Amino acid sequence: MSEKSSNSRSQDILKNFFVKGNVTTRDISQQSIDKQQVNILFFNLSESKQDNSEIIEAINNAYLATVPDTWFDYRDKVTQIDDILKQLEEIPQQNQSHSPLLQFIYLLTEDENIPQTICEKLKQLLSNNSFDTKNNTKSLQPLHSYLLIQLRPEANNQLFLKAWFIPDDTIQDPWERFKPLTVDEQQPEIPFILEELPQLLGNLIQQCFEEHLQGQPTELTIEVFLPRDRLWHEEVEKWKYLDLKYLDSGNTKKKIPSVAIGIRHRVVIRSYERMRKQSKQKDFYWNKKWRKLDWEDSCVNLVNKSPENYSDLDEVRVSLGGKISECEELITFFGETIFLKMFCNLSNLEKDILLDFIESEGIPILIWSRCDLRSFKNSTDFDELMQTKLHELPNYVKKQRVSAQKKYLIAKKQALEIDSSNHLGNHLVLLWDDPNRVPPNQKHKLESSVS
């Protein structure tokens, strides 16, 4: 059979899948949809879009999940089936049994909107082409995406802001993983001006979803790298952004909602100094502690794994006469600790000592409240938080923040005399420092220092 007739026959098979659903297994077994044999696969559902809207959506989702992350930097996003197949054929093939077209078909078989009869025939195609579904790396499950915002300190207390986006945290190549975001058309970083933050954050979040994710489902976490003097008091989770997707409604007279980032997304802070001042020895301890974390363990169990079973920094501080005087004290009590919690108000000296300790000893996770726990009316909220599995902690912190905001809005709307400021969600801070997620400019320096 000639290549031309083979192409035509394959097009007919796929068209029959989606339009008639009457192709037989024998038809499938006689055809290979391998890239060398099929240059362009074509089928068009334009005449039946109304009846096949769910199938059209499934095809679009599979298309977006199949193309490389940078695919649309130089190409248009297409919607017609024949154009989608043409683009899939243009993607460089890394593995004969994992061609983009087979990947695309595999994702269709995973979508519940594809009719079962069609799904089974698509699976037969995969089987005939030896597609290894166990080693398939992409799916239509939500991605784990990260918006990284760095505040770099300069002289005279000035800060400069820079941002990156990680669409898919499973990608390990740093040059593919980190996508620089535009904060200014002329320069990669700009002065941090609080009054301009809502518009800037709105633009950054819009870039993440419109330019990079392009409809792919995700669970977004925002990580803010703060200099040492801002780690304790900068309420980054309360930063507001303009939700620019409301501009798409077409009603330009509507007010664009201004939303706190901690209400819409998971928000954690990170240490700018830890990222910038890494050394071989510090990097060793940081990675070692991170690898020791048990993501299925409860937070309270991780805290209690410190020597002498001291459960938190507050207890140690009391045992030391009410203050921490030097790092040696923390090393003695928490030398092997991987997770710290605290709710005491520290002096500036104690804060410096604690940050020196956690950065030098590589402690990756620290949770604290900006308000003394004893001032909360419902201290059991924190007990519940500590029972959470570690991998669920950022989500639980977000829920507490949402709960606090709901309480505030209800009290405001009903003119109730409720003090929502004592809600735990208003004061929770989560430092979550993953050594495997360091921006590329710093990551390159780290790799150079250990090579």
C-alpha cells in the first residue's frame, strides 16, 4: 500500500471513530498511525459540533496537554481537528512508542467524555502501536504549578521584584521548567511599589493562565522570596490582585474584583537569604532535611521528632527562662529537627538567631502565628491544623485564611460585633523552602559551586 493511500486510510479510520463509531478491530490492526507512515491525519467535526461538544472539549484538552510547554510561543493555538493533527505531526518525536499522536490518543482514552465504544477502539490502536501507558508522563489531572515572586533588597531599603512561573513541577530541566514572567517590557525586574501591586499581580497571574497554562487545569501555589527583615511581618497572603479575567465579560463598566492572593491560591513564603547565600555545606543539610520529610505523616508527629520530644519553640523558650540567647541553645534542642512551629513573640535578636539557625541547619518548614496563640478564642483550630498530613498543610492554611475572610465579611455585612481579627487564619505564616525549586539564576550558581 502506498504512503498516500495509507494516509488516506488512517484519516478515514479516525474520522469513523468520532463521527460514526463503526470501525472494526480488524481495520485498526491493519493500520499503523506511526509518524513515519502518516504525515497528516485529518478528520473534521465541524458539521457536528453541537452534538459533539463534549468530544470537542476532550480533544482540545488532550491537544493542550500533548504539545510542549513552549509550543505556542511561535504558533497559534488551533481549534479545528485537522489543524490539531497537523501540529501534532510537527512535534519532534523523542521516542518511537511515545509519539505525540499516540500521546494524544492516550489522553483521549483517559477522558470520561469520550464514548466507551470509541475509547475501546482507541485503546486498541495504542496496543497495536506498543504504547506504554505505565510510563506515560502527561495526563489530564491538574498540574502542580508555582508562581515564584522574588523581592531582592537593595540599599536604602529599596526592593526589586522579579517573577518566574513553573507550569508543571514534574519537569526537572531548569531551562524548560522556569518561565520568566514579564514585569516590565524594558527590564526583568522593577522596584517594588505596594500601591502598584494589585495591577502587577493581576498581570502576572494572567500570564500564568493565558500564556503558559492555556486552559490546562492546575493547582497553583504562590511562593514569595522575602528578605530577612520582611519574613516576620510582610502579610503576603493579604496582597491583593486585580482579577483580570473579569475583563473578558465584555462589560467594561463593571468594577474588576480585587482579591487577596491567599484567598484564591495557596501562598507560602521563602527565605531570600537562604536561596542567595547557599554553600556546599548548607546545601547538604537543606537537602538532607527535605528528604527526611514524611509527606503522609501528621505535622504534630514531625514536630515531636525533635530531641527530648520538645514539641515546639515556645516550650524550649520557656525552659530557657523566657528568651533565646544564642544559636547553641537551638542546636542542642533542635539539631535534628525538620519541622518547627512557634507562637511566641520574639525579640529582634531572637528572630536573627532563629533565622541563622534554620538556614544553617537546613530546616525547610516553619509555621508560626503573628499573634500569640493564647489570644485566640478557639485554640483548637491550631490543634486540628497540626493533625493535618504534611502534604495537605498548605491547603489547610489556605482554608483557614478563607474561613477568616468569611467571618469578617459576614460580620461586616450584618453589622455584628464580632472581632474576626482573632481568627487563626488572619495570622498564620508558612515558610516552605523546597531546595529543588530554586530560580534558575541562583540554581546555576549553586550547581557551579558544587561542580
